[in-house]
Amino acid sequence: MTITEILQRDHARLEDQAKHLRDANRSDPRHDFSTFSEAISRHMFLEEHAILAFLTTENSCNYLDMPELLRQHDALRLQMARIEEDLAASARPTIHGLILQLLAEMDAHFLFEAQSLYGLFDTELTKDQQQRLRGWLQVLGETLPDQA
């Protein structure tokens, strides 16, 4: 399985959780949001601390879009923090709009990654480097599709 396929599978898993969150958040979204927040936080951690770190240190790759990708991660984290604040402050949270905004930002971010990051795996990394990066992902706890 390629690095791109691993990320695409993880994005699909997150999109499934997002659909469930979008559909379920009209009642009490606490559990669904917590599950989604943990999953997307983990995904961003692995992108930042495995994939981007690998591209920088192992391959000396100058990924020009890295600042934008990190800015988008920060925006997603900020939106999740807003939702967490509202959940903590209310017995009956009304956060549907905040969740829809978060999910729209996530969709835009996934499209950005597909357009700017995925191609680097094929053009910048040798087969050996791709294999080592898969190892990094496993060591850092990436859930591979057959384990999900």
C-alpha cells in the first residue's frame, strides 16, 4: 500500500465519521464529536510528525506548501477548540453551525493535500524511502486500513 493510499483511506475513514457527526449532532453531539476530534487530531499529528518530518529530514524535500498545510491544521484545531468550549458550557449545545464549518474546513484541507502533497510521494521519494516512511507511520501508531 502506498503512502497516498494510506492517507486516502484515513481521509475516507474521517469523512465517514464526519458524515455521522453531521447527521447525529442535532441531539447531543458530545460522544460523536469526541470520537471525531481524537481521530482527526491523531491524523494531523501523524502528518506533521511523520510525513512532513520525513520529507524534510530524510529527503531534504522543500515542500513549499508546508506553511499553508500547517496553517490549515491550526485552523481545524481552533475550530475544534471552539466546539469543545461550547460543549463544556451548555447542557444542550447548539453547535450545528460550528460543526458544519469544521467539516467544510476539513473537506477543503483534504482537497488541498490531494492537490499539493500526494504527488510528492511518487516524485520525491524512492521506493526505499516510501517503505521507511510506512515504517515511521506504523511506529507512530498509524492505523493501517486492515487494522481499522
